[in-house]
Amino acid sequence: MAALRKYYYLMMARIIDRGDELELSLTKREKFASLHGNLIANKSDLISRKVVENPWRSQLLKGVRSPGTGIPFYLLLGTMRYRGGKDFAIIYGNKPVEVFEFKSGPYKRWIISKEK
């Protein structure tokens, strides 16, 4: 079981630095479940980058998931829409998340689970 869990963590979204751009590279399963492809943002639009330990209890998430896949307090893959903008979230369980906040672009924030 531990080996399977280790393999599962290797199959997570990752951030790739491409010089002037940041790319959020999704696995095939994440693309299917979130109904979205890889995301690209200009590095000059990045306002802040921080880590939040418990995304479910920190008032971090707002709005309605549409489109995507979600199981409350367990899994969230997709777009969170709210008045004034939208966020893209890939959250697994109670793992800490990294939050990338942007001043412009299609998404105000990327909220991505990271390994503990």
C-alpha cells in the first residue's frame, strides 16, 4: 500500500518555470476530472505565493465549483467561480496547498496540493 501511495504522489500536478511564464502541468487524470488542460500564466502577473496548511478550514476556498469534480473535504479538481473572479484548484485530502495569486489572467489564483 505504501508503494502505491508513493506512486500516487508522483502523479500530481506540478508547476514548471518556463522563463517568463509559469505552467501548471496536469496529469491526464487531472485533466479529465477538472475538465481543463494545462494552465499558463505570465510570471510578471504573479502577486504572491504562499502555503496554506489546511485548505478546507482556512476560508481559502470560495464560490461554486463549475466545471470540475469534487468530494467535500476529500477532493477538489476544477474551477471555483465566485463574484469578481475564479480560481483553479487541485486539492487532495488534507494536504497543504500552495496558492499562487495573479493580478491578471483568466484565474485570480491557482490552489495546488503539494506533498507534505
